[in-house]
Amino acid sequence: MNGLDYTILLITILGIAAYGTWHTRGRHTFKTYLKGSGDTHWFVIGISVMATQASAVTFLSTPGQGYQGGLGFVQFYFGMPIALIIIAAVFLPIYQKLNVITAYEYLGQRFDLKTRLLGAAVFLLQRALGAGLTIYAPAIVLSKVLDWPLNATIIGSGLVVVIYTATGGSDAVNATQKYQFAVIFAGMITAFVLLLVHLPRGLTLSDTLTIAGGMHKLEAVNFSPNPGQRYTFWSGLIAATFLMLAYFGTDQSQVQRYLTGSSVRESRLGLMFNAVFKIPMQFFILAIGVLLFVTYQFERPPVYFDQVAWNERAAQNDSRALRDIDSRFTVAHDREKQELQAWVDARHAGDAAAASAARSAALQAHDQVESIRKEARLAVDPNDKRNDTDYIFITYILDHFPHGLIGLLVATFFAAALSAKSAELNALGSATTVDFYKPVFKPAATDRHYLRASKAFTIFWGCVSITFALCLSLAENLIQAVNILGSLFYPVMLSLFVVGFFLRPIRGTAVFWGGLVAQAAVLILFFTVPDNRISYPWYNVIGCAVCVCVSAVIQFVLRSAAPARTV
Amino acid sequence: MTSDPKPSDEKTGFPGLRTWRGVYTFVLITFALWIALLVLLTRMFS
């Protein structure tokens, strides 16, 4: 990065933050701080919902996922349109009618205080850990750009987000998210176009697609019924529907986004906007990863994309071993490149037999390259708890993009991180104040007191998430880690609401214990059953089913005589 | 508990899609089209 990049980066980030503060000046009461002013247009809601989910993690990590695993990850979003329709038709009108600030208020009205606290506690735990993960993304960018240790950049970028959120609140998030998203999208489209324009010499788009397809990167849909495979049509359509229902329907960081609408119509249309555009957006970002993959088959990439970690390791007296891995990687990569060129040449000559033989040879050479990359990974971390795929896209940007554009794209990642993180922290602060502090500790304080408490809780959760991020070591890439974490806690959150909405005879005590049993079942599943037997998306279905069944059985045993409360 | 929204909220505001059922159907058709295109892409290049 040069002076121009830093200037663009600073102007973009400071401009967004300043606009958010100016736009929301003097408008903060307790309720508007938490819920916004309630006059948000559907398009802004739609962008806000999308930007909250599509954090910097999405833009940084998803191309890496596309590079490594191809387009198959898009199937994970197949559940989203169905889930959003259910939320728009069932969940949303109830939330609006009850005029709740947090989703867990509904649990208190439908069941009892302990069930409300259970829902809020599971949310707080999950979201605080999730916030620890999302803080990683801007830290990775900073670490790469400034060549600083990751821990220093985690603390730095984390504190910026905490201050921004605590001073601005929900309205500031909403007011700036559409501009942040514009920056993000401009950056991603530019990246896509530049990748297409700078395809390796002699390679047509058709060659690129053939190579990507031949190396299994274009397998977008897989109809395998095997629950051990993470991303299939069925896990996307069934299991991910449960996950998306939980995330969009019960996670306060999302509920808070669409409850800012002035009417059910605005909120519904905001959700439908996401139902239509999320799949093509994810496809597009994964496609960037696939293009990166093809580009790096013809151009030597670093053997390990996290060069800061690689150099740190080299400084610890391992430099000879690392140099050996690096030189073997160069040889293997050269061989793969030659085989791929032979494949392309045979294709252009119309020699199908030679093309097929060259493809097999290229696949073998690629296996060799991947095996050396794995050696490199183990050399950096013998416990294999680190992953470098999150660094792929940012490496390409810094190495290939013209100055000015680099600044814009780095600003893009920051903007995305700022939106998602501030929405998360805002939701954590709201839920702690509304669901714990107010009903349990301070039921009759002034509005001003709650506003101050909410800001204090926002700062508290920001510090918790920074601390968690500092303790974390990721074996998965960020986008998968976020979804795995969600799948450990969302089943219980969702099932409390499912029972509340659809199983009216079940009361608070039954669903409370049902929820605890389901949470234990999901955690046992996660720690005892290998992922290749039951992959994580299915936890959402299993956990929800366990909670519903156990609650029904407990209710039957209790034979509660009192009539169900209605709200 | 009822989940009926206010009558004014029932209007979608879109000329071609006047009911929410129509909006949901449109979303599902778009979803089905995306899946069809993705299946086609998979079949063409695998």
C-alpha cells in the first residue's frame, strides 16, 4: 500500500463513521438507540440485513472457500429463501404486533421469564463467540497490509468498532450500511472484472471454465444424500433452512435490523430482497475464488498465504526446513502449470484424447502441490489448527491491483467489518439490557439510565469478543467457523420459538428443560461424532427435533392443568 | 395470540404482485431458476 491507498482508506472509513454520527445526532432515546427510529425504508432494511450477514468474513473468506472447495458452498444458502418466507409470514407479524425490542421478549410473554432468559443467554453466548470470529476479518487485512502481528491488529480494529458502535447505536448502523455496502459491492465487482481481464496469457474464458470444472471447482450442486458431506443440495435445502430460520428469525442481531421498519410491509420486503439476491451474491463471491484458483495455477502463489505467520516461523530457527518446502513447491507448481498448458493446447488443437490425458496428469500434479501446501501448513502449526485460505483474496489484491484500488478494497473490508460487528455488538448490548438487566436487576429505572447501561454492555461485549479472538486458533476458514459455531447454539434458540409459535399446549417449564436437553445433545454430537458422519448443518435439524420432542414429553408428564397463556 | 398484521400492511405496493402470496411465489420461482442454472453449470463442466 502506498500513500494514495492510505488516503483513500482513511477518507472512506472516517467518512462513513462521521456520516453515521452526524446523521443520528441528537436522536437517541433508549428505544431508538436499540431499535432505530422505526421509519426505515424496505430497501435500507434489505441492505442492512444483507450487510449484517455478509460481513467482512464473507468478502474475505468466501473467495478463499471458492478457491479451496469450489462453488459447492453456494448450496448452504438454498435454505434461505424458504426460511425468509416463513419468517416474513409467521415470525415478523408477531414481533411487530407485540412491539418487542428483542425477540426474547416474545418468549417471556408466551412462556415465562426463565425461558426468556434461556433464549437470551444462548443468544448472548453464541453471538459473543461469533463476534470474536468476525473481529478476525479486519484484523487479518490489517495484519497483511501493515505486516503487524495478528494479535495487535485484533485489538486495534476491535477497539475502533467498539467505539463506533457505543457512540452511534442502531440508527448509525442503518444510516451507514447502505454506503458501506455500495463500497463493498464496487470493490467486489472491480475485483471480478480485473480477474477476468487479467486471465493468464492465452487462456480464454472457456478454457478457464474447463480447467475449473476439470479440477472439480464448478460442482455447484451435489445431490448426494450422505449427511457426512457438508454441502449438498439436501443439507442446503433442509438443514440450512433450520439454520437460516434461527439466524434470521431469532438472532437479535438480525431481528433488530428488520424491526426498524415502519410497517410489516417494509420489513417483509427487506427480507424478500435478501431471499432473491443472496444466492446470486454468494455465487458471485465464490466465482471470484474459482477465478483466483485458475489464475494461481498459472502464476506461482506463496506456498502459505499467511506470509506473516510463515515469516514468524522462519525466524524461529526453522528457515532451512521452510526453504526446502518452498523450493519443492516451486518445482511441483511448475510441473502442474506445464500439464495445464498441455491440456489447454490439446483442447485448442481439438485433440480430445490428448486433452483427457493432460487433464489426468494435471490433476496428479495438483495433488502433489496440495500435499506440499499441507506440509507448509503443518510446518507453521504442527497441530494443524491454522488455515491460510482467508489470506488468499487479500494476497491477490495487494499483489495485483493498482494503487488507489487497493485502498478502496481494503476500505471495503473495513466497512463490511464495521457494519456487521457494530450490528452484533448493538444486539448484544440490547439483549443484555432488555432481557437481563431490566427485568432481573433494575425494573424501574429511567430511560436515560437504560441507554447508558446499554452502551456500557456494548463496550463490555466488545471487550469479551476481542479477548475471545485473541485466544482463538482457527482450523477452519472463517466463513465455515462462523456457521459451525452458529449450528451449535441456533437449534435451541430456534426450537424455543418453534414451540412458541406452533405448539400451543406446551408451556414454559417443558420447553425450558427441552431446550437444555437439546443443547446438551448438540454439544455431545459435536464432540463425539466425526464431522464426516454427520456434518454440522444437520445439528440444526437434530437439535430442534430433540427440543420439540423432549418438550412435548415433559409437558405430557407434567399434565399441566392451567390453560395456555395467550399474547 | 393472533398474527394478523394491520390491513395497510397487507398491500405489497407492487403492481404485478399485489398479494404477499404472489410475492412469496415470485421468490420461490426465482429460487428454482437459480437452482436450475446451477445444476446446468455443474452438468456442463463436470
